Amino acid sequence: MAHHQRWPVRSLVLLLPVAVAAGGCASAGPARVETTPGGGVAIVRGMRLGWARKAVATKQPPETLVAPDGTVCRVAPDRYKDTTPGALVDCDWQPGAPPADSL
């Protein structure tokens, strides 16, 4: 029975450094875990560019879908029309235009 009681503590000890690292960078945007080239994992923040499945936060006529991280996906008119905010979309996500007040 003692073996079963140690497992949650061991899990907490293993996950604690990940939680601390994720919490320490809260101002850099949403965190995600990605696989590194060496087969490890890393906590990454900021925009995720390239092919990915993302939720659509908003749409900008006539063909632009915008993800929560500010990346954009330009699509055909029929796909734009058929996509609703909140939908998950596989696309080649690219950096969006900077906010007008930052130019």
C-alpha cells in the first residue's frame, strides 16, 4: 500500500519544475510543449507558425482567419464563408499584421 501513496508525490516532484517554468514566463503569451530535435521536450511561448490546427478567434474579410495568438490564415472564399469563430482549422499559419498603434 505504501508504494501507491508514493506515486502521486513522485509525479508532483516531476511536474513541479515544468509548472514553475511555465508560470515564470506568463507575460510572453500562451505556453505549449513542443518536441525538440534531440527527442526531449521544451516549453515554448509566442506564435506558432506553419502548418498547425488552431482555433479561429475572429475573421477579417474577405479571406483571413485569425487565431488567438495573432497568426493569420488566408483561405479560399468558400472556406472563409464556411468557417465560424471557435472552429479548429488546419492551415499554414503566418504572422499577422502588427497592431496599427505600433506602426
